[in-house]
Amino acid sequence: MDHKEFVSGFDRTRLAHMQERQNRAGLVHLFGHVCLIAALALYVGLSLPFWYLAMVPLGIALVFLFTLEHEATHKTPFRSEWLNEAAGHVSGYLILQPFLWFRYFHLAHHRFTNIPGKDPELLAGHKPEGWAAYVWHVTGFPYWIGMTAQLVGNALGRDPGEYVPKSARARVKREAQRMLGIYGLLALTFLVTDLLLWIWVLPLVIGMPFLRLYLLAEHGRCAFVANMFENTRTTYTNRIVRFLAWNMPYHVEHHAIPNVPFHQLPDLHKEMKGHHKVIAESYTAFTKDYLRELTS
């Protein structure tokens, strides 16, 4: 059975219930994520004992806003449209990833998941094969370089990617111009204080390798086929990771039925048990397996 057969055989009433969006679950989760970032940023900002060590969890909490932005591309974290859009845009600003552009990029990824020549994630080189490529990938620098180039290119009106329809390209351009303008204003604060360096910029750089390792497990070493049960991996992990990643470790579930909000994915996982083709027992286990298969 492939994912399409599974979905077609799913009880319609049960599926409709699972696809219901709500503000409460999203706002509670968002409140926890924001409070964690704020508490760690305050700890670093006040230079409390061993504050420099706190930049590691701060960076991880910041970069994992990617998973909120990702969820917002599907308009599922909240019932209110404006909350989804606000969460997506703010998350994008904080991690240097334009939200509107990413929505088109990501929807193309869902349309052509793990299909060579069509999936934009594969075209962007998100699945390193050799040791040198793997180390370079995990550092996070390809992300920062790529996103900076994408942002500047979008702002200049260059081709943002064939997955962005012509009708949206003017908006993608304006989005990038606004982002660059805000970053320019924030850069002026460095004339007065270097606070943003310690509570935002450096933590992002420190945290990005953790996100890169996490994201590799979603489709890395999966089959180049259309069946979501084979081209996507669900990874078992602890509550902390599931919280930071907005339940996206249940990634087969998300790809099979993208309209199911994050808070319903654990229940969908229970319904889907027995159909998974690719599962990792942990991110550590996946990483070890990935490293064993790397070429020189």
C-alpha cells in the first residue's frame, strides 16, 4: 500500500477531525517556544554565569523556528489566517529565510518529494554524499550563503526559481526588499551596542548545524520514488526535540497528509503504524547510519 491508498481508505470523519485547525494549540506551543528563546536570550544578555554556554540552546531554539515557518507555509499551526502569516514572516525574518518565497519552494518540494530533477531540495544540494560535502553541509554555511544570495537576488528581481509563479514574483521581490531594509536598520544598532550579536547572530550560527543534522533525516537515504511511505522518514525522538520541531519528526505523517496540523500528528502516527517503510529509532542512529554510507 502506498500513501495515496492509505489516505483514500482513511475514515472521512476521522480525517476531517484531524485536519481541523485551532488557535489554542498553536498559541500554547508558540508561547512555550517564545518563552524559551526569551529566557535564554535574557540569560545571555545579562551575562549570567556561563552565559556563553547558553548560546548553544538559544541558537537551537532560534534556528528551529524554521519548523514553525515550514508549518506556516501549509497554513496549519493556527486557525486564523493572519496568525499563520505573521508566524511565518516573523520566523523567516529571524532565520534569514523569506517566507513567501519559501512557501513556493516548499510546496514544490511536497509536489515532487525526492524526485531527482524536480524536487527543489535535491536541486539545492541538501543531500551531501561525500565526507567533504557532508562536513560543509553540516556547518550551516551553505545555508547562510544560499539564503543571502537568494534574498539579494529576489530583491533585485532576478529569477527566484521556476516554482515561483510569475503572478507572485513582484510580491517576492518586495518581500526581499523589506527584509533587507529591516536588516539594514538592525545593523545600525551595532553602532550603539553589540547585543544582537550575542543573542541573535552568533547563536544562529552556532545552532544551524543542529538543524542541518535534523533536516537530513527527513529524506536523506530515502528512495527516489513518489510514495511518501518510501521517500520520507519518521524519526523517533524525545519530547524536547518534538517540541522544538513542532512535531515534524513525524515526517511521513506530515507528507502523507500535509493538511493535518502539528498537534494532530502524534495521533496520525498511531493510525499509520504498520505502513511506514522508513523509520529511524533516533537522530543519533540515523546520523551513524548516514556516516557509514558516506563515500570518500
